Amino acid sequence: MEIADFMRIISPRHGGHRSAVAVTVGLLLVGAAVAPARAESIREQQWFLDAMKAEQMWQTSTGEGITVAVIDSGVDRNNPDLEGQVLSGKDYAEGQPGDEHTDYEGHGTGMAGLIAGTGAYAGGHGAFGLAPGSKILPIRMPSGETAPNQAEGNRIFAETVSRAIRYATDEGARVINISLASERGSPELTAAVKYALDKGSLIFAGVGNDGETTNALMYPAATPGVVGVAAVGKDLHRTDESQYGPQVDMAAPGEDMVAACGAKSGLCRTHGTSDATAIASASAALIWSKHPTWTNNQVLRVMLNTIGAPTDGAKRNDSIGYGIVRPRVALTNPGDPGPADEYPLPDLAAAASASPSPEPSSVTDATDPPAKDKSAEETSSDADTTPLVWILLGAAALAVALLGVIATVLVRKRRAANPVAPFPPVAYSPGQPENPSASFPNAPHYPPPTSGGNVPPGRGPDAV
């Protein structure tokens, strides 16, 4: 029996008035043709399962008891590899035919397949997910075709994904998978992420597939509290398309992936950070199933402690973050999970300690200039200049001849204390508009990688 050829072509981030939601699916799912293959060879094509030693892990954990929310284009519960795996969920795609079980792109079904596929297709010769015992909570996002322009699409995406995160949390999804992205965040997205973390969930999101072009900062991956996931290939290097920067927290396989999807054959071959995100989410499900009493913070900390670290000598780099997920190590030798109530990544605490913007911005379009913020350092500098102002004013009253010089000094000092920079390095905090050009504090911008964009990420063939 053969897999039917499948080709899906989506223009990634082109077409002027396409909304962020439409762009998102094209950005994170790079469709490719599936070469005909015999049904019995489907599992053999899933190299990432072999690299991660999936069958060995499944003797310990399959993800049973863990619900993974898939916020995407819908999930087809009738896909042979997903029968019995997909719960009732939520449909936010108003005006779109069907419901959360109707996948208008095939993308959401593919992500669900990578997470919870059972291999039931073709009499047990189908595609497996990394956590085949987990359940999928489908949450369908609006189709981008419904938005009149990019700015409105950005707004709809930020608003809807925020609602979806809250819904997933309230429905008991411990893991929330978002293989979607937009170039704009929002205060409500920041608040929704915090809500999910406070309620005990983990959120994984793809960092995007424009690593060879714009490499823009994408949301929700760049939102503090969201685990940003990059993609690596069979050589365990970052794929050229995978975006890089301080928003990358970890990496997972995202090249030449075979999984259940929305094609007529029920199987597709894809690549991108969408796929990598699904693998990271499934990894969390495996660990949480083995240790159901752990909190979200402890599961993430163990993932970070057992990760395949960069081989460039750094604790992290902008290509793969802290390293490549290795759930098999976490299952066999997890170590100390650490504090239950302390989020293990630095961005959340840094964002919480950032001073709020004095004038919240109403900017919503990605082409608009970023909101101007004032950092804690700048605020301190203002306070230090206050006594100097009075001294100089007194001096001016006594020496009128020096008034012009004193005024010049004051102007220069105020400018030094309040620099107007197009991209202020200010962390996002709840209530602040998120700016795609800003970065997390204390997270340096590493230069773009050389030699084709690949930084050696692993520790040899066992890095995954």
C-alpha cells in the first residue's frame, strides 16, 4: 500500500494584506511532497523517533493521563492515527465551516499527529507521535483569509490566541502547543500566558521559519513565560530556516518529519519549527505522565537540566537555546526537579521586575514604530539630575551671564538621561505592549551564525 502524494503550497509572509493568522500557518508549516512509500516503511521514515529512542521511552511512559492543547487550524479526529485521541475542544474560527474537528489547513492535524499519533493507519503501519498515550484538546483559530489587512489580522491573532490559552488552561491541558506566530504580541497575550503558568500549564511555541530572511521576533514564542522552540535537522544542527535569537529556549527535531495530517492519505511529510514545537510538547507530556505530581516548573526544569547542551561551550546560544530536548534522559535520570513554584527560565522574572511604561502604546501594526519605554536605569538617572537642576538654576539667578551655558548643560544632561532609541532594550511586563524589536533583559543579541547558519548544538549522535 502506498502513501498518496501530497503537496501544500502556502506563501510564507507575502501578499501585503494577508493577515497574521494566514501568515502564521504558512510561516511555520513548510509543505513538501510526500514520496510514495510502502505502508510498512512509514514508521521507518520517522527518523526522529529512532534518534530519540522512542520505543525505549514508551516502556516507561507514553504520555498517558496528559492532555495537550493544540491551538491551530483544527484537528481531524477521524484521521486513522488519531482516532480516539482527540477530545471535544473549542472553535474560535467564526464563519468558518465546521468546528474544532474540521481542519481547514491540515496543519493542526499534523501537529496533533506528531504529539499523539498511534500508528493505526493501514492496519497498524501508520505514523506515531512521540507521546501516543496523550490526548489532544483541539482549539481552532480563525482563518487568516477573514481579516481585511495585516494590522487587523495581528489584532485578531493576539486576541484569539489569548482566549485560546485561557480556555486550554481552564480545560485542564497541562501542555499547550502553539505552532503559530505573529510579529505582534499584546498585553492580553502576556496576561494569558501568566494566567496559564499560574494555573500550572506549560506553553510551547515555534520561533518561526524566516531564519534565512527577516528573522523577525515572533509571538507568542517571544512572550515571557512561553518556551520558544527552534528546529534541528538529522545532523542535530539548527535548520537554516529556523529563526534564532534570545527568544529561543530549546530545540527539537523539525526536518523531514512524517506524521498524520489532513491529506487524503492521512500522512504528510513536513518540516519547520511547527514540528519542533510539537516534539517539545510531546516530550513534556512524557515526563509529566511519569511524574504526575510535579508542577509545570519542575517538568520544565528537568527538561532543561537533561537537555543536549550546545557544543560551542556556551550555556545557551541563539540557535538552539539551552539545547535539544532529551526526554529519554529525563525519564531515566531526571535529577532534582527543584522548587515547585519557581519558573526556571529567566525571562519571566525579568519581565515582572521591569518598570511599566508611563504611556501605554496603542500601536497595533507591525510596521509602526515601537513604543518608547523608560528602563529602571533611566529612571534612576532622572532622579540623580534633580538636585543638579536646582543648583544650576540658583547659579543662573546669581550669574545671568552664564544662563545660556547652564541651559545648554541642562539640555544635554536631560537628553543623556532620556535617550530616544528606536529599539529600547526593555523587558515586557504585564500591561505593556510587547514590541517585536525589543529583547529580554540580560539576554545578549548574538551575531547571526556563520557557516550556513548552523551552530553545533549537540553532544554527538546521542544529543537528542
